[in-house]
Amino acid sequence: NLTVLENALRFLCSIKKFSNPASVNISFFSHLVPGPITKLTASNITTSSLLLSWTAPSGNAGSYYRVEVSGPTAQSLTVSTSSVQITGLTPGSNYSLQVIVVAANNVNVGAPVSITIFTVPGSITNLTASNITTSSLLLSWTAPSGNVGSYRVEVSGPTAQTLTVSTSSVEITGLSPGSNYSLQVVAVAADSVTVGAPVSVTVLTRFPVTARLQLLVQSSTQINYSEQNIFLQELNTIIQKYVDALKFNITVKGIRRKN
């Protein structure tokens, strides 16, 4: 037996002599360097997983594939198929995914092919609007687990706007008094493209102090003073949600009393 290694090619030569000394039969068994894969693609990307797929190389396709995952949660996988489900990833994070073809001798490998991706960021929680006035409010939330590059805040209403912030709260101004607004927040990965699921809340800005509210309540039965006071207390609580406290008066007219 004669073994020759040259230019990353391994040849095993078997020499067999026949009755005629001049006649030699040489059989070559080789483990060539595999070709590289093509069309490496990551799909079905979520907060913690993805599907990695590729096209096998032409010619000598090798014996199996080695998949290297580099990022916050690194891992190395060995598969015999041209796709693999990768799990255990961190939300909103950058990963490098590399695939190498390995020959049957477990030594010779093809040229590595790699791509980079961002996992989907998680969703924010506890979205709250506070300090609501006639023209502004404070919007705050709890950051999701994993990594976040920024937050995109969408304000929909009479005065729409889009804001990008890096903190978990933002002061929104320029709103119209006594108006409904939908406030939506999405977490954005560091690539400024990959986004998490949106979370939204609706609010009503306060009425200006010069506004006059008129409420007509009709009842088929008479009400007494005690029932009137209960009604006014409830009405006062409701109105204070939309009008600054102690800046309004309630006048009762035309109540029929029980005898």
C-alpha cells in the first residue's frame, strides 16, 4: 500500500502484482475536497429559532455538514440533510450561521459559506399612558427579554406621528384636545429592519378648561337626594378622567323629587 497526500487530496493506492511482473493493477480510492454549498438561506425566523437550508454542492457532495452558530448562544451541529432547525436563540440578537461540507474521511472540508441574521425581538409589556393633558402624555413600557436596538412609536389620531427612541418611555406632545389616539410600540433589532410584535393602547386627551359639557339624564322614576348624590359622585369620577381635577362645575337642573 502506498499513501500519497498532495494539495489536500488523499490517495490510497493498492498495488497488486500478477504473474507477469511487468503487469501492475493500481486502484485509486480518493477523498477529494468537497465543493461549497450554495443558496444558504435562513427562514421562519422567530424570537428563538429559525430554519437554515442550502443546496448541496455539485460533484463530490461530501458525507455530512457541520453547522456553526455564532452569537449570544453559540452551538455546533452536525447534519446529513441540507436543512436544519436551529433553536435556543436569544430574541433580537445578531447571529452568524456557517455551513461546511465534510468529506467521508472526516478530515477534508469544503470552503465555508455563511450568512448573518437578526432574530425577532420580543414584545414589550405593561404599555401605559400617564400624565395625560390636553396636548401631551407620557408613554412608558417594560422592555422585552433579549436584545433591542430601538423602539418605534406610532401615534395615530388627528395629529399622527412616528417616533424612534432608545429608552422605555417617551413624552408625546402636539396632541389635539379631547381626541382619541392609538399608541403603538414595537421593539426593533439593531439592524433597524427586524421588528417584534406590536403592542398598542388607546387614550383620550383631556378637554380644554373652556369646554362646556352638557349631560341630559332622563329617568322614568323619581330619585331622592341620596340617589342624586350617588349619581353626582359617579359622574364626577368619570369626568375627572378627561378634565383636569377641580377645573369644572356640575350644575343639576330639573330633578323631580320623591314625596
